[in-house]
Amino acid sequence: MPPKTKFFLFISLLLPASMVTEPPDCQVQQDKDQNIPPLFASGGTPLEMDVRIIVVHNTLEDPCVVNTSQIVANLTSANKIENTAIHLKCTFPTPVVIRPDPHPKPLPEREVYMLQITGCAFDKSSIFALLSLAEFKTFSFLGSLVTGGDLISLKDVRCDSFQSIVSFAFVNFGSTNESIWSLFDKRDSFENMAEISITNTHWLDLPENLSSIFPNLQTLDLPNNGLQVPHSNFPWTQDTVYLPNNLSRTGYMHQHYADSQSLSIPTDIFRRSMDMKKNNITDLSMFEFHGLIHMISLQNNSLRSLGENTFSKILGIQNLDLSVNNLHSLPIGVFLELSELRLLDLSSNDLSVIHKDDFTPLTSLHRLNLAKNKIEFIEDGSFSSLQELLILDLSANSIRTLSEHSFPMKSLSLAEIYVDENPIKILPSFIFYVRGLKIASFERTHIAFENFTGLFT
Ligand SMILES: *[C@@H]1O[C@H](CO)[C@@H](O)[C@H](O)[C@H]1NC(C)=O
Ligand SMILES: *[C@@H]1O[C@H](CO)[C@@H](O)[C@H](O)[C@H]1NC(C)=O
Ligand SMILES: *[C@@H]1O[C@H](CO)[C@@H](O)[C@H](O)[C@H]1NC(C)=O
Ligand SMILES: *[C@@H]1O[C@H](CO)[C@@H](O)[C@H](O)[C@H]1NC(C)=O
Ligand SMILES: *[C@@H]1O[C@H](CO)[C@@H](O)[C@H](O)[C@H]1NC(C)=O
Ligand SMILES: *[C@@H]1O[C@H](CO)[C@@H](O)[C@H](O)[C@H]1NC(C)=O
Ligand SMILES: *[C@@H]1O[C@H](CO)[C@@H](O)[C@H](O)[C@H]1NC(C)=O
Ligand SMILES: *[C@@H]1O[C@H](CO)[C@@H](O)[C@H](O)[C@H]1NC(C)=O
């Protein structure tokens, strides 16, 4: 944005409402509806889905106004549609004011309404005006929250629509300094809210009593927010939360939501997650996670140390991502209690030795990623108890030899092993004995073909 425009914008936002001239109407255009497969099913029947894309062609110069009736125009009660997603996009990050229609036409009945906003700058009252359109179940806001609400009076929009929302995501696009929590009345309690994800706010101001505001929260994802410690109180409820209205995820949705994360959970509950990717959490030697959590990510935090008890009070964790950090070693017994863990990612760290007992307790492990470390030595027995292991990645390390005593030789599960980019010279013979092995990759190693010609004669 050129500086001149920024200046003008700033002034116009600071002016009291009475001095601001009526902003012009935005140009609104309905894009071709998108076809995507059903995301949810009710009683086993997939809910037909339509995605309504509304593009607001605003400009760099002035805030402009959209009437809510323009957003829902043409939403017909088409016979089979049970799930409507409204996706509002703005072409510029200049504030857009959403003005509620005082005589709104009722929207067609739907099992599920979803709302997504991309690239828009809205003030609080505009968001409330949008949310008052329907009882939205999910709300994703990829944009910026601007201060104000002065262009229309907040009392004109009554909004308790956050009460119906089960999943709330905010990805901050802006540099404005309005707290996202100002959307929630802190005296209230949002019992249906199961998932909150806040990304890229840089000065995260978590309310102190988050647990009374969102008593049933299952997921608190806070990637890229400059956090130095994880939230110490989360999760405060151990109760499983089911999807609303007896809904379940379809196979398509469940693949994205759970399978792709190596999670094995029912299709009708929310996953329990703490995503703290790209924060500034460097030392967990004294920190103890606790309670029922399915997945934790600490990826890309410059994390240097873990404590013996960092993970010992967690129940049911299936996916632990510690990749892209500075871990030199693992405390003895750090994974001792994690018998349900299915995926462990330690890639891109500084580990140099794998000890016999590091992974022994992880009897459910499906995927172990140790790529891009400095591993020179793997003790005998390191992986041999991992009978469920499907994929082992040891690529880009400093491994010279691999002993068969490290591996689960009798495993019927192990299907893929990657040893690429290691100075290993001899092809380990165990790869010919592990029965289920489909891929054994040794690219860019020091193995010469001459050394195993004997096997084929
Ligand atoms: C509604 O549909 C009509 C006909 O398809 C179209 O001309 C009009 O622009 C649509 N209205 C909005 C607000 O998208
Ligand atoms: C919104 O538009 C509808 C129809 O176009 C109109 O009846 C209504 O008065 C408008 N509301 C506002 C607040 O401008
Ligand atoms: C934003 O506001 C918070 C408190 O409301 C304050 O602590 C923080 O320093 C502010 N950040 C900037 C960049 O102004
Ligand atoms: C949360 O704290 C605020 C003040 O900090 C208080 O007004 C509010 O009642 C609390 N909310 C709940 C649900 O306890
Ligand atoms: C969910 O299903 C049960 C029976 O399977 C039924 O008793 C209950 O009313 C349903 N709840 C909703 C919200 O549809
Ligand atoms: C990370 O935290 C340290 C203090 O522990 C601070 O000095 C540093 O500036 C922070 N880095 C970022 C990128 O926030
Ligand atoms: C780690 O985070 C930094 C800062 O956000 C980013 O520039 C870098 O690409 C990330 N690295 C990886 C491997 O994701
Ligand atoms: C192949 O194996 C022989 C005997 O074990 C060894 O002397 C030779 O160095 C190996 N070749 C390479 C390229 O490692």
C-alpha cells in the first residue's frame, strides 16, 4: 500500500462517525458456485453441499459498504442442499462495512451453514452483521479486524450468533491492533465452541478466563503468535465433544481432518489439538503438558530442551510434531507414557545418537521421522520393538552403518525405509528379510553396486 493511502485511511477511521461522509457502495459479484464433495453426513446420509462465493470488488482508496441482503441474494431453498458455505472475498485490504438489512429475508433452512472470509478488513459490527444472517456452525476469518464499529452503531446489530459456532479460525492478515477476543463478550460463556485457531497475531492476548468463556474447548491451535510458553491450563475439560446435530464427517472430510494427521478417532467427535507451530517456545525442560490431547505440534520453535516429564501427563496423544527445532538429545524416558502415539516427527533437529530406549515404549508408532538430524550412531534395539511401524525415515543424517539388531526384523508392518543422503557404504542385509518392505531407499549414499552383486548369483 502506498504511504499516502495508508495515511488517508488512518484519518478516516479516527474521525467520529458524524464527520464521516457516507461510504460508497462496494461492487459485489457472485462467482460461479463451487462444487465440492459433502463434508458432513447426518444419520449416514451425506449432506449435499454448495459453496457460495461472493467477491467484493473494493478499492485501495475508500472503505465501501455492502448490504447483507446482497450477500445472501439468490440463496434459494434448492431441494437437496443441506450444507451451505458462504465464502466472502475482498480484492483489497481496505475496510469494508457490512450493513445489516433491517428487513432481512429469512434464509432457507439448512442443516449446516458455514462462513469464510478471505482478504477482508472488517470491524466488529460488520462481523456481527454477517453472523446475524444464519446460525453458522463454523466461522473462518482470514483477514484483519479493524478498530471502530463507528460507521454503524453496534447496538443496531444484535448478535449472539457466536453461540452456534463450534469452530472458529482467525488468520491475521493485517497489522491493526484490535484484539480478536473483543468479538466475544467475556461475561458470556460459549458452550458449543469446540475448536479455536488463531494464527499470526504477534501479540497474542489470551483472556485469562478462557476456560470459563469456552468451557468445552477441544482444540486450541495458536500457530505463529510469538508464544514463549504453551497455554498451561489447556485442556481444561477431558470430556469428549460430539459434532452438533448428530453429524459425522464424510470419508472425504475425515481424510483431511484425521487420517492425514495419522489420527485414529471416531468420525463424530472433534479432535483435540494444540498446534504451536512457529512460535518462540525454546525451553520446555520444566513444562508439563497434561490431559487428553490427540495432537501437539511444536514445529519450528527453536526448541532446545525437553524435560523428562514434558509429555508424561498427557493421555491419548497420537501425533507429536517436534520437527524443525534445535534438539540435541532426548531426556531419558521422555516418551515413556506415549503408548498410543502413531506419528512422531523429529526431523530437522540436531540429534546425533539414537539410544536403545528412546522409542521402545512407542508400541503403536506408525511413522517415525528422523530425517535431517546429525545421527551417526543408532544403538542396537532402537527400533526393534516397534512392531506397528510402517514408515521409518532416516534420510539426510551421518549414518555409516546400520545393524540389523536395530530393526523390527519380524515385523509384518514395516513398508518403507528411507536412508538417502547418508555416508553408508554397505547395503544392510536386513532389508531383504523384512517381509512387508516395499520401499528401501538408499539414494545418494556411498553404496557401490559391486558390493551386492553376490546376492543375485
Ligand atoms: C442473482 O442471480 C442473477 C441471475 O443469475 C444475477 O444476475 C445476479 O447478479 C445475482 N445477484 C447477486 C447479488 O449475486
Ligand atoms: C438492503 O437492500 C435491500 C434490498 O436491496 C433494501 O430493501 C434495504 O433497505 C437495504 N438495507 C440497507 C440498510 O441499506
Ligand atoms: C497492541 O495492543 C496490546 C494491548 O492491547 C499491547 O500490549 C501491544 O503492545 C500493542 N501492539 C502494538 C504493535 O501496538
Ligand atoms: C472473564 O473475566 C472477565 C473480566 O476479566 C469477567 O468480566 C467475566 O465475567 C469472566 N467471564 C466468565 C465467563 O467468567
Ligand atoms: C441424535 O440421535 C438420537 C438417536 O440416535 C436422537 O435421540 C437425538 O434426538 C438426535 N439429536 C439431534 C440433535 O438430532
Ligand atoms: C523469542 O524470545 C526471546 C526471549 O526469550 C526474545 O528475546 C526474542 O526476541 C523472541 N523472538 C521472536 C522472534 O519473537
Ligand atoms: C520456520 O519459521 C520461519 C519463520 O516463520 C520460516 O521463515 C521458515 O521457513 C520456517 N521453516 C520451516 C522449515 O518451516
Ligand atoms: C565393497 O565391499 C568390499 C568388501 O566388503 C570393500 O572392500 C569395498 O570397499 C566395498 N566398496 C565400496 C565402494 O564401499
